[in-house]
Amino acid sequence: QVCEWLDWNDHRGRPKEISCRIALNRLAQRGMIELPAARAVSFVARNPKTKETPQSWAQVCAPLSKLGAIELVLINADQALSRLWRAMMREQHPQGDGPLCGAQLRYLVRCRQGVLGGLSFSAAAWRVAVRDEHIGWTERMREQRLPLIVNNSRFLILRSVKVKNLASHVLGLVSQRLSTDWFARYGVRPVLFETFVDTARYAGTCYRAANWVELGLTQGRGRQDTAGTGQVGRKQVLVYPLARNWRKILTAPLPWARIVPGARLQQPTDWAEEEFGRTRLSPRLTQRVCRVARDFYARPQASIPQACEGEAARIIGTYRLLAHEDTNIETLLQSHYAATEERLAQRPGEVILAVQDTTSVNYTKLVQTRGLGPIGTQVDGAQGLQLHSTLALTTSGLALGFLDAQCWARDPKEFGKKKNHLPIEEKESQRWIDSYRAVAQVQQRLPGLTLVSVADREGDIYELFAERAKHAQAPHLLIRAKHDRAVEDQTTRLFETVDQQPIAGHLEVKLPRQHERAARVANLAIRFATLILCPPQGKGNLPLIEVQVVHALEQGAPKGTEPVDWWLLTTLPVASFEQAVEKVKWYSERWNIEVFHRTLKSGCRIEDRQLGDAHSLEACLAIDMVVAWRICHLVKLGREVPHLEASIYFAESEWKALMFYSTKNPQPPAQPPTLGKAVRLVAKLGGFQGRKSDGEPGTETMWKGLQRLADITSTWEPMQQEVLRLQHRLDEITESSHRLRRSMRGGP
């Protein structure tokens, strides 16, 4: 029950009952809570163990090549194998058969001559100085990442087995399979082995032969040495990496628990406090983040010194903020995620599209900047960062904010290496699943909404569909297919099977201008079907997935242009032509995230930021992302709800300065203009002409107009202050003149 209250679960979602029991007992010992009296428990075995019969172990003396295949037998619930393993350890291992601590796996080593030995792996040691220093762990990192290390707690080759190089060969075999076995049982894929060799008994030769790395000696305390007397004796610590990027995984920035939206103690004064006011930073740093966000929004295309209006203190403060060790993309966007979720909560019953996409941010010009990675096809080519974001959209395309964002630099040493054989957790493809899980958490908190994760062909990952299949109430998927997958009970594959369906109808879709392609209206022929997909080869552990497939193929495309050919896979119901059309329209809104990326790069000029390391660039990118989103949001609001007052989006000084500049009337109106009118006036500052054929303003004219509006406002504000000062002075002179006249007349 306490685990439910605190949402205290492990990585697989199971309540951490043992940890909770320990915590409750400690609270009771300190007198902070009162527990019921403990029940009487007898630890006497009901069925005393009978005396074990002596085992007859294999007698082997031969070269390794003569043994044939060496097999590792995983001991699960097989009682006979378990008794055999324990008997072997009790008889021949100096530490016996246990107890093994925490999570554990045991293996028998076997060949055709019989059992040769055994191994066990269990939870890693809680704290080892030389290991933690070698990894580069902080205390919090160690607490969070310790499950990714597994301890080789027992290793035995029987005394009757005399085979040269057998032990190192067994270590090589177990390093190839333990990660998969451990994940299958505990849901964690370890990246590092550790073991402790008692140098008084053994030299550890087999570990060195298997390329294990010596780190140094322990302090000699052991698990049960709470008094610190060091009675166990010092042991040699050896480790073996199970993943090439093990250090990066173990030292990656720790994820922050999402801020759950709730009642604010103090209402935000403006949009910057709305989006950044709840960051988990100190109050001083939070205020600085809000100030930097206002500066960046006022002048989206300006450099950092220009955005800070040349004030030395503001410039230095901005650079220090971006370089601060606690300011990364996750910490800076936490508050924005909560604000986005609050906006979603105001739309009960609606469908929200969570659009995922990846883009490269090019910083090749920053030759001296540290921590960048390749973003092109050559390791020594273009350099920069990768950004994967999830943008929440209404079905009409209104951007409500971000639900997740990930930023990373590719490792030049790993770039270009084939990773097909690696588990998905070690590939960049994992980012799609991580973002989907973030959306799933929002769906859990907002059950009244229907969240749909939308992605292009890069998101056609079978594991993503398998992730969705784990929970019936998880967000739905709408993915553009890339792979022509196998279909259950069909002789043809996915694409051919759907093409055999009749055309259900036609749909006209407006395609926006993109690169060299002109905007046009595409006539799409719609087919749909319900199919069951088979997992790819080598992934037989994944389940069959039932999906609805919608094929939208453009007919009569202009010459020289590539016709629209969308294969959409969805977990949403598609039983009619109308439902198929609905899914095609939803997918067509995916282009809004492309507009956001263009706004981010061209409008906010993020690729022109000049900072000394990737960490600072990432922090700057987080603030620019919210600025770019706000520009896109403003443009869309001006189209959808133009009748609202401009004061909901523009500060009083901004809309008054805008009206003064536009009307040339020094006396601003008492009431603010409508949002639609204000958006068009700002766009005109950025070059929008407002003719009938021009349509509605776009993001490009908007970000240019906002920059001009910032300059106009900064000029208008001191002018208004001077006008007010002169007016006040004129009132004083007038009052003095009246008093003088009254005194000359002798009146009161």
C-alpha cells in the first residue's frame, strides 16, 4: 500500500516491497511511526534436509579442442539442477553455495563428458572505491545505475577437470549471453561485470586471459562489515565491459522525475515564468533562465550579446547560466513539460497528436567547441548535435508544447559501425521508445485524453509496436511504414497484401511548400486493411502485432514531382473510409514539426550560437526550443482564434508600442487590439504585405517582426516615461500657476 502511495516501483513497474519493508522498520525504530507487533515465525524447516549422497564428478583431462561444444545451462526452476549446483559449490568452492545477494542467475558448465563446473552472478557490491572512481560515478549516479553492474559471485571449475584455457573460455561464453538472460529475468540489460579475487588463494589468471581489467584492491570490509573492522581481507577488483559504450551509459546525466502539474503557489507574471518558472534550479538561476528566455524571444535572430542589449552583466550572466553544470535540456525543459501538460488537461475528450522527429543541428563552424559529434555520412565531415523532440499538437495543428526532448552527440569512435546485432537499448533507435514512454506517462495522468504518437518512416520500429502492446491503455501509434514486413497467414508481404484491397475512396490533401516542391493539392486514393505483423528475423521473442494499415497514393501527380505514397500503420480503429481519411489527415499534420525545426534553425539561428562546449549549446538549445514553439503557437493562434484580445499574448507595453508605430497616433487605444490584428501587424514589421493573395502570416515574417517589435518597444517605453514625466511636470507648473494667481487676488 505504501508503494502505491509513493509510486515506489522498480524498472519493470513492480512494487519495491523489500525496500519498503526495510524503510518502515527503520522509521519504527526511530519512533516516527508505529507498526503492529511482529507475528511469531518459526524458521525451523518443516522437512529437514536429508543427508546428501556424495556426487560422482566427471574426470576430464584433455585439450580444450577435444571436449566438443561447451554448454552453459541456465538454472531456472529446475530443482535437480539447482541441487547439483549447490552440492558442487558446497563441496569444492571455498565460499560454499551462498547466500547470493539480491538478483541472481546460476549456470552449470557442461559438455558431453558431463558437468565441468558452475558460475553464479548476483547484484553488484553497493560501494567499491576503486570501481566507482574508475567509472567516474557521483553518489547519486551510483545509486541510480548500480543495477547495470552484475557481480560474478561464484566461479568454479571442478578439481577433477584438467583442461587448459577452459576457465577463460567459459568466461568468454558467459559474457556473450548473460546480458540477454539477465534482461529476460529482471528487465535490465547490464553493461559491466565485476568480480573480487582473493589473492591469498588465487592469482586470477583466467580473468586476465579473458581480458578482464584489474582496478585495484578493496578495503577488506565485505557486505556485513558495518563496524568497519576490515576482517574479510582485501581482494583484487576486476571488471569486464559488456557494451562498448558502457562508461557513457553508466555516467550519462540522470533523468529527472517529471514535474507533475498542480496548483501554483504564485501565478506566473508572464509567459517566461509560465514555461520556466518551475525549473528544479535555485531561485536565482530560475529567475535568470526566465530573463534569458525573454531576451531570446524579444530578438530571436540576435546573437547572445545582441539579445542582452550589450549589457555586460546580462551577457556574463547568460554565459554562466548556459555553462552551469545543472542546466541541461532535461532540467531546463521540466517546467515547460508541466505547462504543456496543463494545456492538454484543458482539452478533455480531445485527440492530441504527439509528433516525434529527429533533426541534426550543424555546428561545423565551431571548430574549437568541445563535445560535438558527426551528423553527416562521414566521421570527419559535418559536426554538431542530434535533437529528438516530441511536440504535442491538436488535430488542427495547434502546437501546445513539448512532451519530451533528447539531445546527444554521436561518438566518433562508434560512428559508421554496424549495430544490427546489438540490442535496441544500445542503438539510437531507442530514442523513439523513450519518447513514447514519456507520452505514456502523460496518458496515464490524463486518461480523459486520447494521445496518438505520430512518426515518419524512421519511427517504423517493431519494438515500438511491442512497447505499445504491453499496456491496453497506452497511447496509440500512427507510423508511416518503411519496412515491407511479413504478415501472418499471408503468402504476400505487407505492401502487396494491402494493394490487393479495392480503393475505398479519394481524398484531397493540401501539401505545403517544401524545399524545391511547390505547394499543391494532392488527390489521394485510399485503401485500408487489418493485418497481423510478424516480428523480424532474430526477434522471435517479440509478439505478433495487430495493426490497421492505410495506404494513401497520389493519382495524377505533376510531371517531375514524386507522388505522395503514404503507408500508415496505426493501432487506432480503421473500419471505414471515413476513419481511414481521419488518420491520413492526422498524419498530414506531422509537417508542423518540420515548421518548428525551420523556425528553430532559421528563426532562432541556433546554428549561429557560439559557445565553447556541447553542454552549453544544449542548454541554449532548450531555451531556443521554447522560443521557437511560442512563435509557431502565436502564428497558429492568430489564425484559429483571431477574435481574442492581444493582451493574452503580448505585454501591455508591446501592444501599445505596436499600435503607436502602426497608427502613428501618440495616444494608444484604451483597449488592446484583437490577436488576429496584432499578429498581422507584427508580421508586416517582418515583411508580410497582407494582400488577399498572400494568405495568412507565416513563422518567418513573424520572427522577423518580433525582432523589430522588440526594438520599437524598447524605444517607445522610455519615450512614454518621458511623456509621463513631462505631463507630471506640466501638471505641477499648472498647479503652481493657479496657487500664484489665487495669492495675488488675496483669495483662499
